[in-house]
Amino acid sequence: MDVTVKNKVLQSLAALILENKQQIIAANKEDLLLCQSKDESIIDRLKVNDQKVDGMIRSVEDVIQIEDPEGVVLYRHIQENGIIIENKTVPFGKILIIYESRPDVTIEAAVAAFKSGNKIILKGGKEARITNLFLVSLWKKALEANGCDSDYVTYLDISREATQQLIKDNTQKIDLIIPRGGDALINFVKQHSSIPMIISGRGNNFVYIDDESDFDMAVAIILNGKERISVCNAIDKVLINKNITDVKTKITDLHQQLTKNNISVFGNSQVNAIDTNITIDESATILWEEFLASKIYIAMVDNLEESISLINTHSGGHSASIITSNTDKAKHFQMQVDCAAVYHNASTRFTDGGQFGFGSEIAISTQKMHFRGPVGVGQLVTNKWFIQGSGQIRK
């Protein structure tokens, strides 16, 4: 599809979202009323307000500005016999995304897939069914208004069991699956399907505060990392170098700041010995756990190497940050920590397709192939060899 047509569809979609803003919010209120869960993180993901609708529109408008990722020449070679060999980007084909109760994904994931030339099958969480079906109806209108097949965006309004059967049998001839969910979903796809997969795994992100650091900066970054608890780029764990100066005052201040923001603070026995108001938790699973809650865990470490080891052992491979004024330590941390995004003196909340300049994202990949980190328009392509000849044969 020509990029001009793609952009016209996206312009129509942005206009329809704006025109139907109140209807989108009304549909979402129905979902909220029907939602059985009282989990704070689920409600945060599910709720759509003016700000979230504006974010949907902005993501569409941003993707319109991105160059067409199809047909980019990655490699070119001309043989002595005149054969021209080129490697170019091409769409995957048909993508299935299974995602949590976030209606904004219905727009953002499909926008990224469509601009990349792919068809997309959406399977959102049942809690967002009414909102998602309305948003997909806007997609259909935008496609049809520009003479495009409406099946570029399809919504699966089926049960979990039927979805599992689809994954097993691949009756839809899917080329790529993106399971955005817990380990149970990811493991099911791994075990029951041979379709290539991009894993959008758990967060469980760490911040390491070095003994050479601006502690006020560290506190600000940690608070920012807990502003939204339902997102995968939130901060869950804080590792503090035991040699940091005035450690008691600093840990007490961090605890007070977190408590003031209604965040429950837990820690190991070393942290509790410094501030007895911090609840001890030394369970075997605490360092592995992604909280998705107003909760944070603090641990003391002996040095930089211990922080790297703990992160590589327990994190979800998503994001990690070091707070230090020592650039050599920062470079070492960033090279050795095995996460998709590694930060120096910045919040992990920036691990996001929009923040990285992608416009929108379909997932944040925590695997190393085909791509790692935010997956947007430019990452939803594969490659293909195009060879032009004039009758040459190999001798």
C-alpha cells in the first residue's frame, strides 16, 4: 500500500477519534461498571479519560510523520555479470496481539502495524470489550472511507478457549504473535504454537543508587518511577550502595517521600536496621516479583558488581537505571546489565515507543530477537531479497 494512502487512513482515524471522544469515554464507563476486579492496576489500565483519548490521537498523528518503513534498502550489491542484489524491508504479514485491558493499545498497536504494512488481529482483555469494539468500529470507518480493506484491523470477540484453539491451529494464517501478558500466556504460546513470537514480558525494573550520586536526583527518579503503578516501565526495586554517605538520613528521607506518596515501603533486614519503620520482607520471591502496585522494595548492596548481579538474576529484562556521577561506573553498568533499556541518571518511565520517537508502540520486547525494547513502526518489518537479472545463469 502506498504511504500516501496509509497516512490518509490515519488522518481519518485521528479525526474520528476526536469526533467520537465522548462516545469512547461513555463506552469505557460501561466497561468500568461491568469490571469485576477491584485491582488498582487493572482499573488504571482500563480507564479512558480525556487525557487518554488525546494520547490516542497524538500517537496516530506522530506515526503519520514517520517515514514509510516498507521498501527500505538495507543492502545492495551488483555482481560483475550485472545481477543487482538488494535486501529490502517488507511487512511480516498478519500479526496477532493478545493484550491486557488497555483500550489505548487497540489504537496504538494497530497504528504501528498498519503503517508498517501489516494486517493485525486484536485480542484485548474482556474487561475492555465495549471500548475496544467501539474503537475498532472507528478503524473500520477510516479504512473504508479511503477504499482500503476493512480486514487490515480485526477484533477477536471470542473466549479464551477459542483464542487458545486459534493459537494451536493457526486457522487465521498468522505470521507473528505478540503475547502481552503474564508468564502463563507466554508459556502457552511457546508450548502450543510454532508461529514466531515477540515476547512483551514483565517489568520488575531496578534502580541502583551508587555511593557517588546525587541522592535528591535519585529520590526524584524513584518517585517518578512509581507515578503509575500499572505500567511495565515502573520502578519496583531500589538497590543502595552501603557506602553512601549519611546513609541513615538518606534512607529515612526516601522512605518518608515514598510514604507521603502513598507507596508502601519494604526492605531487607539491613534496610530495616537503618530505618525500623520499613517493613522487613526477605521472602525468596520478593526480588523476582513485578508489583503492579503502590509498593517498592529497597535493599542494600556492597558494590556496583553486586547490583549488576542482582538485576541480571531477578529483573524482567525490561529496564534498569544507575544513579551516579561517575561516568565510568555508568558505562560499566549499562554494558553489563542485561536489560532492553539501561539508563544513567534518568527514570525508567522513558522506556516507551512515544518517548523514543516511534510515535506508538505495539509492545516492549524483552527478548533479544527479532528486536529488543519498544517495538514500533520501524521494527514491525522483516527483510526479503530482491534480485534483478537479464538472463544470467550461474556457471
